[in-house]
Amino acid sequence: MMVNKVREIRGSASCLLLVLLILAIPLLFLFGLAEFSVWALNWIPDVFRVAMVLCIAMVPLAVIIPARAIAGAAYGVASFVFLTGLWLYSLAFTYTEWGMIGVVLGVIVAGIGVVFTAILAALFSASWEVLGNVAILIALGLGTRFLAGWLNASAQQRLMRHQMQDHPSEAIITQPPQDE
């Protein structure tokens, strides 16, 4: 009887320890990521400058129709840089303002919630410069993402037109069904 109680307690303790370990690993990873984001604040502006120079350098290629695929790919990379930098910047600000609780709450909202918690933290602490930086990074990230999508779609349409002109017998034209 006593042996069964000891086994039951040992099983419950092992299960509790396993649950705590499963919860601790993501929290330790998140804590390391928060510390990394604070460290990355030193070199993030330099990466943004490089991405901005890349965007400016790609303007002539975006205007030249045959080179739009290259410009679209470059703007896609710049968009990734801006949005990743936005997330790291927001994570660092949330971590410095609200600590790990704010970071955990932000990450719970699909990971991107850190941006929203950074906006809230900036509003509550009246950090208007941070709020402006977040707004600019959102605009740059989404603007370059939409521009990359448009340039890639334009390049794809051009490629399809050329393929249809070069090999008309291989062209498959699909049309949406018409309502009668």
C-alpha cells in the first residue's frame, strides 16, 4: 500500500517536472532572444542604412521593365530586413520598458504582438521617438513588401507574354467562368 503511494507521488512529481521543463525551454529561448535584441540595437541602424541604399539603387531597375524581377527580389530582401528589424526593435523596447512579462504577452499574440506591445509601451511612457521609429519601420517594411510583390507580378506577366509569343501552341489560357 505504501509502495503504491510512493510510486504515485514519484509519477506526479516526474510529470510536474516534465511540464515545468517544457515551459522553461521556450521562456529561456525568449529571454535569450530579448537579450539579443537589446544587443542588436547597436548595429540595426547600420543594417537599415544598407537596406535603404539597396532600395534607392534598385529604383532604376524597377523602372526598366526587363529588370523588374531583380528589383522585386531586392525589395523583397529589403522588406525582410525592415520587418525583422522592426520586430527586434519592438522586442528590445518592450523588454526594456515592461520586462519579460511584456515580451511574453507580446509573443503570445502570434509573435507579432511584440510590435503592438511596443506601441503600447511607447504610448504609456510617452516615448514619441520610439513610436515614430516603429511607424516608419512599419511603413518601410510594408511599402517595400507591396512594391516587391507588384514588381514580381509585373515581371511574371512579362515572362508569360513572351512565352506565349514564342510558343503559342503551348499557351494555356484560363478564363473565369462567365455568369449566364
